[in-house]
Amino acid sequence: MSTLIMGIVNVTPDSFSDGGRFVDPDAAIAHGLLLRSQGAHILDVGGESTRPGAERVAPRIEQERVLPVVRALADAGIAVSIDTMNASTALAAAQAGARIVNDVSGGLADPDLLAAVASTGADLVIGHWRGPSTDMYARAEYADVVVEVLRELSERVQAAAVAGIPPARVIVDPGIGFGKKGAQNWDVLTALPRIAGLGHRVLVGTSRKRFLAEALSADAADDVSESRRDLATAITSVLSAQADAWAVRVHDVVGTRDALRIADEWWHPAARRA
């Protein structure tokens, strides 16, 4: 199985799916260790919700939430990613052992972030983003969503290069659910081979997002259960792997791991016989 699994560790009181479950650092560390034991290759630790409508969190509060968790998981030998839009948090997390900075804004939210990451040697996930969570869908207007996502990601990759981050350290994320409404997300997902064609590793994050629930129940998306969303996530993870995604970011590691293993058996029968 070549596609990696990035397990989500939200140290927040208000994330859209599991907000509040792991706000205590000890609970978050235990959850991260569990996800690693279940098969996560990377743990993505976040202290600020980016759900639609979420307000920004002061970097000081964000760091109080995440740094003990990053440090403990990194000390346990786990590859840790810090999910942040703040330069100061990125720097502090890298010093605490984070190997990846996952910025959903692609360096747009904090103009100092790209230079900060360049100084650390960490890899950078550049997310496609058109504005803050408070008005996430206000800019979800596209003449051609795929062409525009490709162009805007390329612009952010170039900005990272100017800041001193070489292409080998860049991962791109098409920003599923960020500044995109239902069908626009599907258009971007079906264009993953074109996004991979930019020449960078691709991270895909569909986990439990509303557009999946809308596909399952257009009239009652809010009533779609977590387990049904997890199954839908596992399916999109397999399809992302088929499109050469480097990693998928998920809440349910076990379901995704099992789906990817079954897909691998299907796709690589020669390896099975070896």
C-alpha cells in the first residue's frame, strides 16, 4: 500500500466532527498513539478549527493546545504534522519535533509562514484556499474550478519557492471543502491526476465532510451518521490512492487502512503471489 494514512488529532473544542473529544493534551496524546497503533503513518495535530464559520484562535492559545501533544508524539518516534496557519506555531511545533507543516491556507493567512517553514527544514502542505472559515463559501465562484485550483496552487508553490522551500519539500492539497461547494469538490477529486501532474506529492482530505453527506442524503445531510461518513471517506480514499495520492487525511484510520489494503490486493495480484 503506497498511499500513506494521515490520522487526525484535533486538540480543539469546536472542530466539526470530533471537537472537544481530545481537547485535554493527555487525551489527545492517547488518541494519537491509538491512531498510530491502528496504522496511521503520520499524525496531523491541530489546535484551531477550520470548520465553516469557525473564528480564528490566538497563536498563544493554539500553541498551548498543540505543543505538548506534538512533543510527546514526536518523542515516541511518530512522524508528526502540525495543522496551522500561523508562522509562530509552525516554528514552535517544528522545534518540538513536527516534520510537516500543514497550512490549509497555503501561506495566505499569515504572510510570514512560508519564510518560517523554509527556516525549519520541514515539509509544507500547501492547501488551496480562498478565505477564512468565517465566510468560507463567499468565494466559491469558479468559471472552471479545476483550472482555477491548478493555477492557484501553482502560484502558492511558486511563492514557497521564492521563500526558500524547494519543490521536494512541497505537498499540495486541493482543499476539498475549502471555498468549494458540493459538486465543485467532486470536480476537483476527479481531476486528481491533473493535480498530481503538477509534480508534487498530493494530500487529499475528504474525511467526514459535508459534501459526502450531501451525496448520501441530499435532503438530510445533517442526519448522515459518522459511520456512514467514514465509509464514504474510505471509498474516496481508495479512489484517491488510485489517482496516485501521496496520503489521505482521515479520522477513521482502521476503515481507511482496511479499504486501502483490499484495494491493494485487487490492484497488485503479482505482489500477492510473490
